[in-house]
Amino acid sequence: MKMKKIWKWIILIPVALIWCYPLAVAFSESLAINGFGNYGAIFHHPKINYFRILFNSLFVSVVSTAIVVVLASLAAYAFSKFRFRGKKVLYYLLVGCLTLPPAAIMVPLVFFGKTFHLNNTYTSLIMIMAAFHAPYMMVTMKNYFDTIPDAVLEASIIDGASSMQVYRRVILPLGLPAILNVCLLSFIYCWNNYLIPLIFITKTEKYTITLATTYLTDSGNMTMEMQAQLYAYLILAILPSVLLYIFLNRYFQSDMTSGAVK
């Protein structure tokens, strides 16, 4: 048993170091020349309003994640615990959507934004991101809901619970680890998304955290100070995702029945 633990640490420590090395380099570079003054320069940058950009990204990511969780959990519940005609066909059709990258439908997305006047709006970002992420998150939740014993649901139905009451009082509490995992993944995907904001957003006041990097790069004349500020911005950009992961990490190992409602 001790040997297994030793080998586990022997494998995990080098892997962790490999993953942490780029972050360590980025943080070190962000302190070059002006030290923590580079972070202050980001907050007072003449071309970008960092706190406005932070709000834009947080708003879009949180709302999109909430929509994804609701839609994906309901769909996963239906595909996992209900029987209906065309279930397999519809399920595999949604799974097939996972193979469709956003870059493949850039032109239709552009026409969609122009036709419905959704360019430079939060609605366009939220709708498109939710639409792309929901199928993947639905599959993730369905696989977890499949492990919930049908006997638990049947007992609730015998007690007089409706389908929606079973969803609220049984599926959601028992599926909490999967839901939190989906919250984290969906938030990170929205937060890091560059292509969709690039298609729909042209106004600076609606820029997200990823688009704002265009104001910090200059391929023709990047000074050492500008590079340090860019690294400082990137460190600030990843902080919300890292903090969210640290906060939710303790729930990922929760027992499946830890949230059951009697």
C-alpha cells in the first residue's frame, strides 16, 4: 500500500511541475522591470477599462453557465430516466453536435448576428456559447445520472412525487458533483472563448477578457515593459478560473448520495 502511494507521488509531482512551469514563467515575466507596477498599469491602461472588461466576461460566463446547467440537466434527466420515441436518434444527433467546431460555422454566425441585430450585445455571446456548450455538458450529466439507481426515483414516485419534483428533490441533490463539474467547465469555456466574441463584438466597452489582449500586443514594436504588462494581464485573466476551481474542487469527490433528500 505504501509503495503504491510512493509511486503515485513519483508520477504526480513531475506532472504537476510540468503544468506549473508555464505559470511560474508567466508570473516571473509579469514582474520584470516594474515589478507589481505592471499590474497597476493594467488597471490604469489608457486603452482598456479592465474592470469593465472583467464585468463583461463575468456576466456572460455566469449567465451562459446558468443556462447551460438548467438545459443540460433537464435534457440529461430526460435521456437518462425516461423512455420516449426517437430517444436514441435525438440523443446521438445531439452528440453529433459535439463534432462541430465554432470555426466551421463562422459565416452563418456572422449573418445570424447581422440579421437579428445581435452584434455588440451580451445576448449574442450568451446564446451562442450556451448553444455550443449545452450538448457536451448534457452528455456529461447523463453519464452521471445513469449511475443513480432507478429504485430511488421509483420510491419518490410511489410517495406521490411528480417528474419535476423528482428532478428537484432527487436528481439535483444526487447529481450535485456532476452539476458543479459542469458549472466549472462551462464557466472556463465561456471565460476563455475568443472566437465568438471576435465575431460579434466590435465595441471596446463590450470587449471580453480575451479580446482585450489585442490592445496589449504590438507585433511591430513590443518593448520589454509591454511584454511584462501582457504577462501581468494574462495572470489576472486566469485568476477567476483558478479561484473557482479551488473553491469547487472539494465538492468533486463528494459521495453520490451525500445530497440525497429523504
